[in-house]
Amino acid sequence: MNILSLLSTLVTLAFAASVLNRYRLKGGNHLLWWGMGLGWYGLGTLSEVILGAAFSPWVLKLWYLSGAMLTAAWLGQGTVFLLVRRKGWAKGSAWVLLAVSALAAVLVFSASILPAAAHYQPKLPVSSQYRAMMSRPALMIVLTILLNIYGTLTLVGGALYSAYLFWRKQVLATRMWGNILIAAGAMSPAIGGSLLRAGLGDWLYVSEFLGAVVMYIGFWLAVKDRPVKKA
């Protein structure tokens, strides 16, 4: 069993529960989309746990859809709802993302499993083996790239922009640092992907765990209620 992926799953599900509970109490589409994005994150790491025990074509496809395609984009969409004030833009982009996500799901779950899957090695990271086990048509690859670009720009860019606003106004330092940590946590899996391409596949699991923990801490700092000033 991949212990780091299991820990990532537990942290992410606890994180998602906190966000969705806050949505239940306070409302806000940004919290709903963040919660759903974290759900995709958790499904991706849970898939790694299962694939660390035995191969399953459906779990492999779920891992690719959730981790490689949807997590960043859905988290980023939450930031769009938080920051974009233009009427209808956030909702319109959300409908586009839903349509693209549905297309991505169709492409992934209709993809062929290749003969090399018979030689799957559970002890090796699935991230270093999936290219040889699952066909990826050009449209799937294009959508993967576009979804990750959209997610990175909106989530990381939005967090850094919020941190900049708090810094410029010299207010709510905890929220400034919280947004910086959210940006850093969101970048962590991307760094892990770079290490994967460099042949360091196990570091992807480390980056996923660190990303979940750092974003959780950042979110906690960013949403802390302002202290009531004493007269």
C-alpha cells in the first residue's frame, strides 16, 4: 500500500469536508466548487492507493480523469467565483467547465487499455506507467493541457492576486499568508509532475501530500474570522 497516497486521501477528504461544511453554513459558490475540486483530488489519491494493491482499468481511468484532468480546473473555478465580479462570467465559465469535464469523462472511460497493462507493477508509481497502459487520443491530451492551464492560472494566480491585495492594503496578514500557502500547495503537484518526467516518480506522491497539507493550512489561515477589537 502507498502510505503517502493514503495520508493524502485522508487529509484531502478532511479538507473537503471542512470546505463543504463552511459552504453549508455560509453559502458561496466558490466554496462549493473548492469542495468538489478537493473531492476530485481525494479520488485521485485514493485511486493511487487502490492501484498500489492491484491493477484495475476503471480505477486507472478514474485516477487519470480526477488527478490529471479535473482537480486543478475545478479548484480554479472556485477561485473564479470568489474573485470575478462581472455578472454572469463565473456562471458561464462554470457551465463551459462542466461541458468540457463531461467530454473528458467520455474520452477517458472510452479509452482503450493497452496490452502492456498485463505487466503492471503495483510497487511502481502508476504515474510512471500509465502512458504505456492506456491509449490517449489527441483530443484527450489537448483537454488535459487546457484544463491544467486553466486551473493553474485561476487557482494559483487568484491566490497570489488575493495575497497581493492584502499586502498592498496592509491588512489581514494571516489571509495574505494563507493565500500564499494555497498558491504554493497548488503548485506542489505540478512540481511533482516535473520530477516524474525527470524519472523521480515516487516524488509525485510526496508532492501530492505536501500540496494537500499546505493548501489546507493556507485555507484555514485565509478564512479565519477577523478578531473582534476590544473597545
